[in-house]
Amino acid sequence: MSTDAYRTAYAQSLEDPDTFWRAAADGIEWVTPPTTVLDDSNPPLYRWFSGATLNTCFNALDRHVRDGRGDQPALIHDSPVTGTKQTITYAGLLARVSTFAGALASLGVEKGDRVVVYMPMVPEAVVAMLACARLGAIHSVVFGGFAPAELAARIEDAQPKVVVAASCGIEPSRVVEYKPMLDAALDRSSHKPESVIVFQREQARAAVGERDTEWEEMDWDELVADAEPADCVEVAATDPLYVLYTSGTTGRPKGIVRDNGGHAVALRWSMSNVYDIGPGDVWFTASDVGWVVGHSYIVYAPLLTGATTVLYEGKPVGTPDAGAFWRVIAEHGVKAMFTAPTAYRAIKRDDPRGELLREHDISTLETVFLAGERLDPDTYEWATSTLGVPVVDNWWQTETGWPIAANPRGLEPMPIKAGSPTVPMPGYAVSILDETGAPLPAGEEGAIAIRLPLPPGTLATLWGDDQRYVDGYLSTYPGFYATGDGGLVDEDGYLFVMGRTDDVLNVAGHRLSTGSIEAALAGHPDVAECAVIGVADELKGQLPRGLVVLKGGVDGTGAEGERIRAELVKRVRDEVGAVAALRQVDIVAALPKTRSGKILRKTMREIADGRTPTVPGTIEDASVLDTLGPVLRPGG
Ligand code: COA
Ligand code: AMP
């Protein structure tokens, strides 16, 4: 490891991407090795490793078993919410995955078919994902905290042949039954799957096959009992591995398409070079398989590497206390962990002096990685001094699948600056642009954009909608991918990410759309119009707040107003999911808008956060802002 390793790698990745990524591709076993590296035949849509073939599941499982890792733990399920632990070896996971792949194949699932997976943090979720990869089918995992409307939107778009669900998820406060939510989602969706497979959990078994449905419903265990193991199907590097929906500003989620080849190459590279994890190391990502962090760093990257991944079904606090992560690290010998800053803020709140650390020996821990939202300097300082190991921020998005900016701990550890995710990773030509698309000098804040092409592993397109991909990401600054985040690069080339420049919400590291929460509010019979904004919150980073204007004649005061507000909070919980964490809805006389009718969410957000609001000259009626001031910031 030379002191210039990062600079050399980064420069080569941009100047000679073919050489750089061809070398990285050696970390993967191909059926047909790549001859083409970057395929730039159809700009602005770029592809990687066109013409090469492989199977991702083979690289994640079969290969390691063949090479002698069969008895090594592949996955440790540590579930304080059920009081169970389970270690599955590579050979064991391969057996389960090939059998479930056989079960899916018996239902007619083939290469290119979509399979929606709606499951909590159980090994079967990982088995379902890898079984799809084995068959060349495309999984689309939906986060268990999403309620019927969100699930239905994803089913509608992905058009799955099969849906795989668990009967329930377990939150510390309650058992969340998934089957009724799935039934409600399927009732709403015009697309119906051919089959629904339910993995039964004893905390709440689901009624299966009792409804008079257009699709067949069956138990996971019964289906698997009769299944023959299936072999890996060869797929093109450019074939989709999965579609993962993420929130934009509108209510319609965006189906991020990840390919097989570029994804495997980039994740394998990142595991060694960014996270410094190799074969046999124990790695713990506390997130959820329903988010991109879970896809990349609970499932694919550690398994592609031959490492052991911890699948933790619990919370940072309350299961049973703020020492939960330290227990997991000590018990399983974790070398590095990854989670969102909000989890550390929750631990800090409950155990500010880190007293629970004394109960656990975490001497195996070398590094903590944090991503998903801004790592505020306070949390960074607290985590660093409490744990005594480097705490490493990394910045990326569902779209990119792996870090855009990080401190490459395996390649060349770099000095850490609080508030910065450090430097751009290979292949990401990060630029800071002004509104006209002109580059800004060091130290000036602007829109963060990435010059095309994006590196391997990043989104190929949006599911079934190339044009929406081009319009949404590639048109604002021609020749660049617009990240939606704002920030700056300092004199040393360190990136600082300040936050979204659009109306996307980030609540406890969970990405949510203002549009879908607004759709739930707007569906209330008394609501004329509404807006949702994200306001700063000490624990969760942001919290959504709703503002509604009622229809003429509806009384929004006193007990009537109270009832409507409570119904609105419940509607969002029922439609979007508890994870939206909307607790406050205010009834107001009017919303601030431009003359063309665009609601000024950013202006309201600034008022709520106590900043000087930007008021566009095109505002229809500036006096509305005066009436909102006391609502958005009482006493402010
Ligand atoms: N299924 C069903 N419900 C879920 C859920 C799931 N998978 N995940 C969360 N919820 C529910 C919670 O039970 C809670 O419901 P409640 O309103 O009845 O209490 C609600 O959604 C909000 O959940 P959450 O955001 O987890 O807030 P919290 O107050 O329960 O916990 C933290 C706060 C910080 C401990 C928690 O957000 C956390 O662990 N964050 C880690 C961040 C993370 O994993 N980010 C992913 C990207 S890296
Ligand atoms: P998601 O697609 O859910 O991973 O959310 C991506 C968004 O989360 C980014 O566009 C950022 O706004 C935010 N984000 C993720 N990681 C970081 C980070 N390390 N620092 C600042 N913001 C982050």
C-alpha cells in the first residue's frame, strides 16, 4: 500500500477506465470473461462488460464452497427481537438457495422474470434474493416498513410473476403482520402475480390459500419440501440482477436497475479497497435488506468476498439496550461495522458516556462506517472518542449502489475530516456546478454532479423507462449525472455533502418521498390541498411535517380539527407506513405558492429550521408566509 495508492487509482480510473476496471473484473469469476469494458455505444446510457457472462449467485456462494469455504459461516442471523441466533455456513446457504431456486423454477420463474420480496431481516430474505440471482430472475425487495400503497406501486411497476413474503416482521413494540398488507396491496394493484409464497413465522402465522384469489398462495416450507435444487443460469453482465425502488419527489417510486457484471465487480472492489474486508472476515451492517445498504453490504458485497455477514434483526437501542451493537461485535468477532449515523445518535442519547461498552469486549473492531445521511461532527466526535476506532463517513445513494465518496481504508487510509465523507472513489468524476452547469472553484457550494459515464455497479437505467432516467438525472447538466445533493469540495479535494437540493426526505437514514406522504394526506375527504416538508430533527436528521388546507366549510378548529389531524397522521401510517414517522400535521389557511402554482416547500423548510427563507420573486402572495411563521416555528 503506497501513500499515493489512492491518487494513482483514482487518476487511472478516469483516464484509462478500461485498464482499471479490467483489473477489478479479475476479482469475479466469469463464464465468458469481458473483452469490452466500457460500452459507450449508446450515450448517455453507458454499459459495462457488454458481451461477458456470469452468475452472481455462483460468485457469492458456489465459488467459495468449491474453493474450500463450505464450512465457514456465511451468514449469522442475530435476532434479539425473537431471542434466536443462527449460523449458516457457505455450504448450508448454498443448499438452501439452490433448493429455493428450484422451488421458484417449479412455479415457472425464469431468467428475466421479476420476483417481489417483502420480508423482514430473516435469512429467508437473503435466500430469496440469491435464489433469484441463481435463476437470472430479477428480485425487487420492498422494505417491510412500507404499507400497502407503497407496496402496490412497486408491484404495479415491477409486474412480478411471484411475490415472496413473510407472515410478519417484529418491531420491539409490536408484531407487524405482512400478509394483510400484501393482500391490500394486491387488491389495489392491477397487476396480479401468478403465485404468492409465504414464509411463516410463529409470532403471527398468516392465513394462506383461504382467499378466493386469482393467484396461488402457498407456504414456503411446503413448497421447499418438494423442490429439486436448481443450478446457476448464465446471464449477461448487462442483464438486470435486481430492481430496487427508491423515493423521488413525486409519489411514483423510481425502479433503480442494477446489472449483474458491473455490480459484482464494483462491490468486490469496494469491499477490499474501501471497507478493508477480505475472505473470512466478519462484517456487520445494521440496516435492512429493503434498502440499498442492505442489498450491497448485508448481502452481496460480503458474500462475493467470502466474508461472514451478520444479519441483525433488532435496533440499536431497546433490544434490549444501547449496548446491543457492542454485544453483536463481541459475540461474533466483528472486524468492521456499517450503519447510519442516526443509530449512533440513538445510542449516544441512551448511553452518553458509553458505559454499556464496558460489558463487552469489542477489541476485534477496527473500523465503523457510517452512511445514509449526513454524519454530523458531534456524532462523529462522540463515536470516535467512545469507541477508539476510526469512524468513517461514506456518501452514496440507491442509484449508485456503492460509495461515490469514501475514505478508502483498504487502498490507502486517509486523514479524516469531521463533516466530510473524504474523497471521490474511482470512476466518480465529481464536480460542483452552479445553476448554469458551470464548475465552481474549491470551497464554493453548488450542486454535486458526476461526469458521465458513471462507474460499474451504478444504475443502468430506471425499470422500463430509459426516458425517465434521462429526464430525471441526466438532463439538468448535459454530460453529467445530477445527484440531487448539494455540497462543496475543499482545497484538499475533500467533499462535503450538505443535503438534498430537492424535496426528497431522509428520516433516520430512510429515504422517503414528499409526494407519497402528500398523496396519503390529499386522500382525506376534508383536505383541499397539502404539503409535506422535512424539518431538522436531532435524532432522525429530518422529520416530516404536514400542512393542510381544508375544503371550504370544514371546521378546522377545536375538537373537529383535532379529529382531522389525528385521522391524517393515521392515514399516512396506514398508507405509506409507520416508518414515515409523520406525527405533526397543521391545519393552515393557505400554502405559499409561485404564480404558476408550485408549492414553496423549500421556503417553508427554511422557516421551520430557523434559517432566513429564500422567497422567490414569483411568489403569488407573500403575506401567506407571515401567517405560516408562527405555525412552522412557534416562538421563533
Ligand atoms: N417494519 C415495520 N415497521 C417498521 C420497520 C419495519 N421494518 N422499521 C421501522 N418500523 C416502524 C417502527 O416500529 C416505528 O413505529 P412506531 O411509530 O410505531 O414506533 C416507525 O416505523 C419508525 O421507525 P424508526 O425510524 O426505526 O424509528 P424508531 O423511533 O423506532 O427508532 C432509530 C429510531 C434511530 C433507533 C432507528 O431509526 C434506527 O435504528 N435507525 C437505523 C438506521 C437505518 O437502519 N437506516 C437504513 C439505511 S442505512
Ligand atoms: P438512499 O438512496 O436512501 O441511500 O439515500 C441517498 C441520500 O442520502 C443521498 O442523496 C444523500 O442525500 C443522503 N446521504 C447518504 N449518505 C450520506 C452521507 N454520508 N452524507 C450526507 N448525506 C448522505
